[in-house]
Amino acid sequence: DFAYAFALDQAESVGIIYAFNDSTLSLFMVLSIYLLIRDSSRLSVFLSVIALAIAINMKMAALLLVPGYLVCLTYKEGLGAALISLLILVLL
């Protein structure tokens, strides 16, 4: 009886641990930054925006990355690309 209750408690705590998706969020945030700084092709910038949009859809904490991301994108690609990226982020 005690072993069953202990196993059930452990299973619930493992389920709660895996419910937090911070590691997946970090993966998509780092992937977004990596794709942005890797090269200056349009495909790389587009995939970077998509990765950031996926991160934002996972957890709103990724919104804290958006201002710095847009500043880096503006510096690298120009204001037009940053505005288009912001539009894509809002639409997704």
C-alpha cells in the first residue's frame, strides 16, 4: 500500500516536471539567435523568425527576447526586414 502511494506520488511529480517546457523554449530561442547570426540569407532570417514565433507560442517569456532580437535584425538586415519580421511574429 505504501509502495503504491510512493510510486504514484513519484509518477505525478515526474509528470509535473515534464509539464514545464523551459528546455524546449530555450532550444527554440537559441536556434532563433543562431539562425539570425549564421548568415544573411533571407531563408535563414525567415527560419529565425519562425523559430522565435514557435518559442513565443510555447511560453510568453520568449517575448522578453523580441526587442533585442529586433535591434540585432535591424542592425544586420535593415529596418524593413525588422518590420516584416515583427509583422510575421504578430500574425503567427
